[in-house]
Amino acid sequence: MSERKDTPEQADFREHCRVWLAENHPGAAPSRLPQNPIEVMNQEQRVWLCAWQKKAYQAGLIACDYPKEYGGGGHQGFQRIASAELARVGVPYFVNVIGLGMAAPTILHHGTEEQKRRYLPPLFSSDEIWCQGFSEPGSGSDLAGAQTFAERKGDQWVINGHKVWTSLAHFASWMIILLRTSRDHKYDGLSYFIVPIQDAQGVTVRPLIKMTGETGFNEVLFEDLHVPDSFRLDEVGKGWTVAMTTLLHERGAAESAGAGGGESADDRIQALIDLAKRTRRNGKTAWDEPVIRDRILKLVVRLEALKQLGRRARVEGLIDHPMRLPLQGKLLMTEIGQEMAATALEVEGMGSTLYVNDENAADGGRWPLAYMNSYGMTIAAGTSEIQRNILGERVLGMAKSK
């Protein structure tokens, strides 16, 4: 299986990325960053990360494949190169991950010309942060069960309801949101909007504190929020179709605008191996124990298989169903991440009870934090159980579960 090789123009761009990153690597943040951009908590973190994203955007490493008239680079096949080079050198993640990975492609595919020109450039530069309003207290993975309602009054919509698990809402200027516009139809009664969040009258953002002690997640309450009809994406009643575009990108089915950076899977598995090699127990290292070593090497094999799955997704003609590989990838990556953290806790033994900021904690307490965070990842963007149901029913054609 061979991937398409770089064209001469793409090879020049790859060299540009490498040279620029060598000269402009931001280094360590002034304070500890969360393990995931959706958990950025305070203004110091936000300001530093926004400055980094804006610099990378101005250098052409973000929105490479988007049309120039919408703030992009106007190329094709450049974003995968930029994302690969960002991952290779281990730079920090981009804070506007929801905007880059979900809002931007949804606006590009379903937005009006005016919406694309208005919203995309400040999204790419992180001048405006975005969040996502899908989940509700009574309908998490049951997306079609959304009940937050938008009532039409002339050329305005009045929104009332409650969204939850809304990452980055405390910083967000805008939210992509799925709303019920008719109670007579389940799927056709949904419409998709862009709504203001920051300082908007009728919007209340409340932080949710996780068991890790970190925030980043929020609940958002709408009480008579008025928005013009120009904030609607696509037609009334087409919200489910638009939401599928968002989920297609959230689950990794297509290149985003560049929601990259952060620690790679290769970096994490190497950190786990290093931890095992220096952690001593019973007169030897954890790496010397066959059971531990076998468990880690199985993770290495699974990560390599996942990497090859990604290669397969980029080869035309090898995908028999558009959602097979992205669903597999999302399911496997989150569960491998959870297993990796659980293995690290086993390696650490009693040391795993030491948490972040404890000076005696191995690797700064990253592994207990990663283990607790991992449960959120297996729930977000559809739980592992939901992913398996979709793979079984819609991809493999198995009987619907009861």
C-alpha cells in the first residue's frame, strides 16, 4: 500500500514547515498546560496558546487547504503536511481545536458566502474561540433527542434550553449549535445555527469541575436569546444533515483546518517505556518484568496498526464505507489511550497515588491525570458503545441492537 508522494510544490511547502518550526518552536508554556486543549482553564493559558496559534496561522500552517478568499492558503494536500510536521516536532496544541476541527469545515460546506468570509479568518487566527452545543442533560449520545428550542419570530429566532459538556464555552465568542425548531418531527425538526456566547444577553455559562480538579467543560443555559435568521446554517429542518458534517470531522473522517499539535501517540508510548525502564520494584525495573513488558509491547503493536489504519484512509479506493475507518480510529485511539494510562499506573504501583504538582510524582503526575481524563475521551464524540453500535449496524449491516 503506497501513499501519494509529495509533488514538487508540496515538497517545498514541507521544507518551509520544517524550517519555520525549527526557528519558531514556542518552547514550554509559562505555566502547566492541560493535557487536552478542551480543558484550557485560565486566561494565562488561553492568551499564550492563542498567540502560538496565530503565529502558526500567519506562517501558513493552518487552513492550508481552504480557499484564499476565506482566509486559507488556497492549496490542496498541504494541511496533512503541516499537521504531520507539527506532530513531528512536538509543538503545543492549537487552542481553537473545536473551531478548526468542527466549526470551520461545517461552515465551509454549509455556510453562505457572507458567513464564510465573516467567521473563518478570525477562527483560523484564534481571534475568536468556538465551542460546540450538541449534548444536553437528557440527550448525550442521542443527538437527535436534542430539545433546546428555537422559536421563529419574524426574521429572529428565540432560543431557550440547556446544553452541557460544552468545552471552551467560558472563552468562546461563538457556538455551533443544534436546535429543535419543530416538535412534530425528530430528525427533520432540527436546525443548525451559529450563536454568540461571550457577553450575549440570555446566555449563562457555568463551569463543570471534573474529578481531576480541572474545568474546561461547562454547561450553557439559554433564556430568550434572540439571534437573526442570518445565523442559521443551511435550511430550516436540515440540522441533522449539517450535524453529520460536523461529526464526520470530529471523528476524524476528513482533514481539518489544522487542529494539530500536542503530544503524539508515539511520544506517549515512548514516555511509558521510559517510565517502565526507570521504575524499580523488587530489585529490578518494571521493564524487566515479562508481564509488564508484554503489555506495553501489545500497545506498541496496536498503535502501529492504528497508524496503518490512518495510511489506509488516505489511499483512494480502499475505503468501502466512509465512516468505517474514522469510527474505528476514534474508538481505538481513545481506548488505547486509556489502556496506556492504566498500564502506567500499574508500572508506578503505589507511586500512582501521587498526583499533579506533587514533587515526588513520577513524570509530574501525568499518568494518574491521563487515566482520569481518558474516561472523558471514551465518552466524547459518541461513547465507545455508540461507536460499536454504528460500526455494527451501519457499516457491517448487522441487526439493530435492542
